[in-house]
Amino acid sequence: MKVLLCASVAGVILGCSVSVSAQTQPANKAAACVHPAPYADENEYVAERTALSGGRGERVSCMLRLRLANGRNVQLVDRIEDSGEYRRYVYERYIAEAALHLVSVHLYEGGAHLVVHSLAGSKTWLPGPPLLSPDGRRFTAASSSLDDHYAPNRIEIWRVGQSGLKRELALNGAQVWSPENLVWDGSNTVRWTQVRLNSSGMEDRRGAARLLSREGRWSVEWAAR
């Protein structure tokens, strides 16, 4: 399975669409899974049961089953093994404004987020939880960790539609810069703090940056150096 978080994308990527399927296990391997998983926080599953109430879905041992708008289900199956294939799904919440199920994914090293579009049934990997624009037509997702090579320094902007999600922009900071404190300023501007390392490798160079949408195209105003 190709995971968007692990892709190396330099610069700005505009006008592309991504559809990524969540990896599941064959049915004959599901029984080998132990639930709750070793070292898992039981409080996560307490919160999950609350979030799944009201018909959003259910957990059956190591399987997370999410209900779509058309009545069908999407199944996400944990892989609890001591390898890079480790994957544990925990339901966080339903984002009604965008018709999205939000799931946090615990990986062997690091983590990610997955959204399931309730109308389209599509699954999309994100670097962080979505932050909706005021008009609900887009969201941004970001991850920031200059001292952790398992987490990308990345910003993405996605458009929400009834047929699915379309990525409008992706910025990859690699180990050069990271994004923090993202906030929407209206529905066409995202303000954020760009963090850079100094010569000693410490995070102490911070500046204000913006993402601007004009006539359907995104541009970047970088922080002053």
C-alpha cells in the first residue's frame, strides 16, 4: 500500500487528486489479532465507543466498522505485529460539515490520520487531523516535528465535495522547516508559523507565513528569514 505520508514531495503541488485505500487483513488473519492491543491506552477505546454511538459504526475486536451514508460499511482491520506493518485504528469523531469519519492511525513508528468520506466511501491519508475552513468547503491538515524523522513536516489543503476529496496543495518542509499554529483567516487564507532550525539544530527561528487562494490557485507567502 502506498501511504501518502511517506512520499517525498518537494515544493508546491497543485491541482492533483489522491485516492488511497486503507490496507486490511485477510479474514483468516483477523483472529490472530489481540484486542485491546498490547500497550494501548484503554481510555482511547472508551472515547471511541462514545464517538461511535448514534449509528456511526462499531468495533468488533480488531475490526473498526464505519457506516456510510448509503448504509454500507467500510472496515479497517488492525495489524498488531512487531514490524513495520503494525497498524492500529482508533475512531475519533464524525465531522458532519464535511461528512467525514476521522480515524487516528497508530503506526510502528509515529502515526497518521485517515478520513473516510461518508458519501463517496473513499479513504484518504492525512498528515494530521483536518481543520475546516469557515465555509466548510476545504480543510487543511498538517504535521510538525523537526526532531522526528517518522513524522513529516507538511501542510496539505483539500477541497471537500460530495463525490470525494481533492487535494489542492501540498507543501513539504522535509527537515528544513515545520508548520505550526495553523488557523483559517476567512475561507481563502491560512495563517501559520514557519519554524526553522538554527545552526545548532534548535527550533528558535519562527516567522509568520500565509497560504492564499486567488481565483482557485494557492500561493505561499513565506516567513521572512
